[in-house]
Amino acid sequence: MAGFDFEFTYTQAQEPIVHVCQAAARTRARRLGISWKWRTLALRHVVVVVDGNSRRTDLLGYRLERDLPLVAEGCGSFALGPRQRARLGRGFADMMLRGRHVEQDGPMLLRGVADTYYCYPPYDYSCPGSRRLQARLSITEELIVGWNFEEIAPEVLLEELHTACELVLEELVNRRAKRLSFAQLIATANDSGLLDSGLLDSGLPDSGLPDSGLLLSLVGETTPAVALLTELKDLRKDVRHRAAEGARPWLNDHWEEVAILLERLVSRVTSRA
């Protein structure tokens, strides 16, 4: 778990912006299993305490940086223009991100900003040696974020995760050969030692959600990464070609495992560049 707080003051004209941003941030935090609490220290002087899984906290900050300018812009504050309201919404997100990443000596002052320099993607899918793959994985990341706010159908995310894993495995084990099936890519990567048992040993969510049991049930020489990719392959095939059910419950249990597995495989692409 990763807990932090940020303390700030604001003006009377900014009060409606603060109220809508607080409400929007708390709603989004709850969707991710993150605690978002605030208390008033003095007139227009507030401290916000955020506590939850570190990865999900980064995902929350990533989302607030996008959403709060829109939330604030639509706020019914006649003292401030739409552009000012939008900048203050981003300023609110910026304070949360500063609280997350920078030690503060005292309360911050809510101010409008055009950009924030503390917004980091929740997963590191950067691979400078393969720009096309990196650009493609940015779509994967956006869909993962959208899934957590019910903007993406489970079948869409399932297909996207399958495609992303396939592309990364192709980059790792099949850059010059003819196209391999997903099962062949898994087998080749496993034979090359890229899907070893330590790949998913740490960094998994500790949010209190039900355990999937997948990572604890090794059969023979099968590693957690191989088991996860095989389940993804089989379910995607059934959902796509047989209109099978089961995408949503499987993703509820496994989307974070796949996201972390992708990140670690991408790091191996980078190390080979």
C-alpha cells in the first residue's frame, strides 16, 4: 500500500471548483479500491489523505490529470471563465500528483496550470528501440485505464491484451522468422527462458481483491507467466470465435497480472535493444 497526503488552500472564488474536483476524485478512487479522505483544517484550508495500492494510485493520478480539467470546466462557477476553471481542475490534479511524488514543506495554493510535470503512466511500456511497438502499447495502456472506469467492454480489453502480448512476444522471439501462432510464441519464449517463474513473483496488486489462485498453482514445469498467457489465449479464442461468456470475470481477476507481465516483457525488449 502507498499512502500520502497533500495539504492546500484556496480562495472563495475557487470553492465550487474544489467541491466538484473532490467529489470526482473520490468517486474515481473508490472504483480503484483507493481511500480518498479529506478534512478541513481552517477556512478554505484542506488536507487530503490518499491510501491504496501503489500501481492503482498512479493509475488514479493518470486519470485525474485528464478528467479534472473537464469536470472543473463544467462547474457552475460564474466568477471564473471556462478556461480558468479547466486550468484550476488540472491544478487540483497537479497538487495530488505533487503530494504523491514530492515532499511538501507546507500547504500548497490551488492555482491554474497548463501542464503538470508529475503525471506518470501507471505502467512502463516504453521501448525506445522499437518506436512502433511503443506507440502501439500506448493504446493498450489507455484501454487498461478505460476498463477500470467501465468505458471499455470486457471483450475489447481481452482482445487488446492478447494483441499486445502477441506483439511483444513477436518482438522478443520472432523478429525475422515467419509468423508464429500465439501458442508457438509462448512455447518459444518459454524455451528461451523469457517466461521464467520469477517474472510474476512480485509487484502484484495488494488491494484486497479475491485471489485468482492462478499464480499459486504451478503444474509440472508450467510457470505463472505461461499459465497466464495460455489462459488468455484460450479464453480469447472462445470469446472471439464462439461468442463464449467469461471475459469480464476473468479480467476482473487477471487484468493487473497481464498488465504487469506486459511491463516486464517490454523491459526485456528494451534490454535487448
